[in-house]
Amino acid sequence: MTPLTSPLVRRPLRLHIPTDPNPSRLMRPLAAALAISALALLPVPSVPPAAPVLTPPMGWNSWNHFACDVSDSLIRGTADAMVLSGMRDAGYRYVVIDDCWQVARAADGTIVADSARFPHGIRALADYVHSKGLLFGIYTDAGTKTCQGRPGTLGHEVQDARTYAGWGVDYVKEDWCNAGGLDAPTQYRMFRDALRATGRPIVLSICEWGSNQPWEWAPQVGNLWRTTDDIADSWGSMLGNLDQSAQHASVAGPGHWNDPDMLEVGNGGMTDAEYRAHMSLWAIQAAPLIAGNDLRTMSDSTRTILTNAEVIAVDQDSLGAQGYLVWTDGPSLQVWARKLSGGARAVALLNRADTAARITAWFSRTGIRADSARVRDLWLHQDIGTFRGQYADTVPAHAVRMLRLTPVSSR
Ligand code: GLA
């Protein structure tokens, strides 16, 4: 077995600006140019995002299941289902319409919603969502057009932010299609400032797929930022996004979160065991929990997975520390651990292989400072017992055991 070293610590970028007191004439323009480009790289003063989000946002988004098939009745029905299913009470709050709600701009530049699909307008829809004790989110794109070719926000940042605030929007996901030649930090900062200027606390979800190193600048700009390409409803895609997002764990914390993309739980491409693993690993990663299934028709088993209060409590832990891979045996048998407030650890024994296997969690590897720990299974909702030094069990293929380890102080 291969123990992993502790998480990577990000090193600040060192800039070397020539300081020769007598630079030759030829060197002066070069030194000046270097100094200017170095200044451009210096950190800008930190302005917080428009809304504080102390724990990872939870909600629902239309894209994974419905793509462009969005409508007033879908959003109202989803808000109803969020309440009736117990998801609201489990912590899910934001109901977000993704791409395709918008069709044009009016003569004065105001963004126009599809009046056939949203006959009552967006303001009335937001009011309905709010009347259910939920929050309302919408989608735009920093470029000229959205990924589905609808009008983007480029050149309309202030106008769109005002429109959204006027509609009662609480959350905006800003995508990055058709943004060739633009600088991502600049565009997202511009939109953050436009949202802040409205005076309404609006969550900014940055969606440039990790293509401009958002972990280096997005914590001061948005509340969450995508670290990966779009998730697909498959075991391989889910694990790929986990591995990519895990590389930036040290950057996450209260108010600013890595986003490995929305949940696929309940969409049919994975088994329930795989969906339990998906949910568990998103919780270990302090990932936003944005459901992406049809809440109106979901099965009891899907609802049970999405509303597991003990797993959600891990995701929403107030310390806000993203978990890490702490042990791996080859590429398939892994132990992931997340530090929780109060000294406990959430631990996922992950079996990525096609056959069942025994996986051991050594307590010292999870960071626990005690010889013994109480072990609780967060899917069985059972205390398993108190163990010394380690806990080991057989994990079925493509599954996790999701545990909470509470250190027991030695007497
Ligand atoms: C991009 C985003 C997705 C979704 C679509 C909509 O692919 O990454 O999450 O918003 O655009 O077109």
C-alpha cells in the first residue's frame, strides 16, 4: 500500500523584476515592460463576492436532466416537490434555471425571457419560488452567447445584474462559452462588481470548467467555481471529476468552494450504490450539493440518498475544510477523509474496482489524534463500535462505506 503525503501547499508566485541600477538603454524598455506585466500579475485588492455562503450551496438545477426543456411549470413543480419531498427541510434551497430561458434582448438591451415557456415572466416565477421558502437562481454566460446560443451578458453586465436583482434572483451561474479573447478573472470580477452594486446578496457561481485556473483567483470573486468539465451520469465521469477537484482542496473554505459539478443522483445512469458514493464523495469534498434529477417523479431510494441528513451534515460542516485522499492501494481502493468541527473525521472507504475488496482506514492517516475512535456508519445510521488504531471492512464493488470517526480520548 502506498501512503500519500500530506496535501499540497500552494506556493505564492515569485516574480523576478530586473533591478540592475544601470540598465543599458536597450534594457530599459525591456525592464519597464517586465515591470508592467509583473504588476498585472500582482494580486488585486480582495473584494468579497456579492453574497456570503458560509457552507456549500445546496439546491437544484435544471441542466443535468432537462437541458433546454425548461419552463414555468417545471420550475414551479420542482419547487413544490422540493418542499413535499423533504429536500427543503434537509437543506436544499436554490432552485436554478440553467440555459435556454432567454431568447433575445429588447431594443433597450434588457434580456428577454422565452414568453411561450415562461408566460408569467421571471419575476412572478421567482415570487412563487420564494413563497415556498426557497431561493431562486438563473443562468447566464460571460461571453457573447450562452453555450446553447442564447444572448450572453458581455457588454450588459450592469444591466443584467440590475434586471436579475429586480426579479428577485438570489443566485447566478455564469458560464464561459463564446468568450474567446476575454480574460476570465476580469470578466467575472466585472460581473461580481455589477452584482454587488445592486445591493442584493446574490450568489455567484463561476462556470469556466477549471480552464483558467479559477482556484487562483475565484475565491475573491465568486462563491463557487467549477473545477472540471461537465459531469455525465456515469461512474467514470463522477470519479474523474472527484479526482480533478481534489487537487485544489486547500483553496476551499467558508464562503468559497470548489465545484466538481452538479449531482447526477436519480438520473438513471448509475446504481444506487454508485449514487450513494457520489453523494458521499461530494460531501467529503465540501462540494455544492445541487441536485440534477426530476424531483417531481423521483423514487423513494433517490429521495433517501439526496436527503441523508448525516451525509449532508458532513457536507455542511461549519469548519468548511475540504477532504483529501489519504490512502490508496493501487488505483482502486482508497480512503478519503475530511476534518470536521470538534475533531471528528468523515471518512469514505471507496472501492473503485469491479469486485468487492477489504479496505482499511488507519486512524492516524485520517488525522485523528487518538488511538481509539467511535465509528458510525452514515448510510446504515448505526454506531458500529469503538476501534483501536484502525477500522477495516469489505466494501462492495463501485461503492463506499461512509463513516464518522469520533476520537476517544485515552484515560
Ligand atoms: C455548460 C455548463 C453546463 C450547462 C451548459 C448549458 O456546458 O458547463 O453546466 O450550464 O453549459 O448550456
